[in-house]
Amino acid sequence: MAEPTTLKAAITERAMAIGFDQIGFAAADFGPDPGHGLDQFLADGFHGDMAWMVEKAHWRRHPQALWPEAKSVIMLAMNYGPDFDPLPRLDDTDRAVISVYAQGKDYHDIIKKRLKTLARWLAETHQAGVKVFVDTAPVMEKPLAVQAGLGWQGKHTNMVSRSFGSWVFLGSIFTTLDLDHDDKEIDHCGRCRNCLDACPTKAFPKPYRLDARRCISYLTIEHKGPIPHEFRKPMGNRIYGCDDCLAVCPWNKFAATARESAFHARDELVGPLLKNLVTMDDAAFRNFFAGSPIKRIGRDRFIRNVLIAVGNSGDPTLATSVEALLADSAAVVRAMAVWALHELAPDRSHALRSKHAGPEQDADVQAEWARLGPT
């Protein structure tokens, strides 16, 4: 068995050769603090519809609860920095804004493949027990990354790297190897509150605390029902995720464009026209977003999000496409179509009310019609 320091150097060299941009090492037993923060988050109800966070909290609280044999955690990061500022696109009301991370290929597939390559090498060369995780597993990647020295959780609760700013994906390898751990990164936010002030829906009740129920990323990706009324206008043209709190971070002055070409934005996902998105059926949606993380929310939730952006566009020429969706098979689409049509053409929405607001409609759809007031 190699000496721990020598072994860490070998793992680091291998990881960089595979294509990772950062690596750090943490002990699998790192104390109770991250679990305490999770418990408070859940107790406050900030997780919203994400029931799986409650169901798997006992695993998420601590690495060794997930795998008792683990002695060390190897934390790895990949930079997905864009070559453009995403914020000016929020002014293009005829186009949709998709979060930077989702404009390229699905990072889960790319990172997991590389994690498995590194883990296989560890198992073969050092007889190590290994398990790999991306963010679909009950692992608290961000606290682990802090413990491993990769960065710190900013006031927006996201990771910030001194090397890459806000734009990093994380993955982890749990291992039975007893490796020297790296020093924990300290918080470098200081008095800055750019991220807190930038949030369009005021999702941060205080620094370092996120109420996911108010977060546009949660609302457009995790939330399954109609978008709550108070958040529709603030959403603007954001149809999948939100980069506002990330993009305003001063540490992005050190950010670099992703060297992994798979994370570069697909041209057709940079400001796609709303008029082309709102007419998508399921087949067109699946074809257009093949290989993209956007595909996982399904066509109905996607069109729900697009309808919010359409309603905020101020473009009455889109009303015809919206009207067609009043008869869509998905209730969540019909509900948002009611709102969007009223925003674009209120007289038209009132004229169609008797046809589309019958008692056979889902309760959410009826609620949207009722919100319009008397005819």
C-alpha cells in the first residue's frame, strides 16, 4: 500500500487526466453539523414538494449512514463556466432563458462515467472498496466539498470556488481507503450580498438559508403543480432553472469557460424563441431535448413553464398558440394557459370562458378561471 500522501498525489494525477478540474479529500466521518442544517431546512418546510429529502434524510445526514464502511470521501468538481453572461438574455422577452448548466449535455451522465473510471482504477490498483455518487443520490455534496477544500457555500447556499467561481458540478467517490483529508475551505463572502439581492422571488429569508419553495429553479424543475401566482411575473422568461444568484457573484472574475465541450451550450438552447417552444407536443419535446437534463421534467411541466414566459412576453401574436392549449390533455398546461391568455388578450380569455371553464375541469383549472373575476 502506498503512503497516504503519495496515494493522494496518484489519485489527483489520475483524476486530472480523466478530465476533472478539482479534487479534494474529506474524512467520511465529519461530525454532525451538516445534518443539523438539513434537519432545520426540513423542519421549516423549505423543501416544498421534495418529499424524497425527508424520506432519505437519515442517509443524507452523514456519509457513513449511507455506507458504514466508508473511511474517506474523494470530492471532484468539473467546471461548466459559460463563455457569455446569462443575465442580459432576461431582457429578450420573445425568447426563453434556460439555466447555463442545462444548455449542454446532461452532466449526470458525463460525471458519473468519469467517476466510475476513476473508481475502477482505485479498486483495481489499490484493492479499494468504492461507491460513486452524483447529485441523484442522498449525499450532501456541498458540505462534503467544503470539507474537502474545494470551495465554500456562499450566502446563496451554492458552492463557490476560488478557481471557477459559481460554475462547478460536483461528484463524489466514497472509499474504504483511509486517506489524509484536506483542510476545510473558509468562507470568503465577507459583506457581499449580491446573490441575496439579485433573487427575483426573494427566496433567501436570510444569508445561508434558502426557501426552495420560492426558488425559480425549484419551481420550474421540482414543483409539479401550477406555478403559484405570486411567482409568475418574477419568473419573467426563465423556463428552466435560474442563474441570477450565481451570475452576480464577484468570484466569477476567476471563472473560465468550461474545457469540457459537452458542457458548452447548444446553439438551439441559447435563447430559443417562445413561439417555437409553446407548440411542442410530447414527441417534439423528447426529440428536441434528447441528451439534455431538461428532458426529465417531461413535456407538460415544460410547457407550463413556457406558458409563464409567454404570458410575460407581452406579445399578443402568441395568443393563438396559447388558446389551443386550453384544451390540452394535461391539467397543469390548461391552468397556465388560462393565465397566459388573460395576460396577452384578456377580452379573448373572457369570451372563451364558458367553453373551457366547465365543472368537468380539474380544480386547478377552475381556480385559474375563477381568478379572472366576473365576465
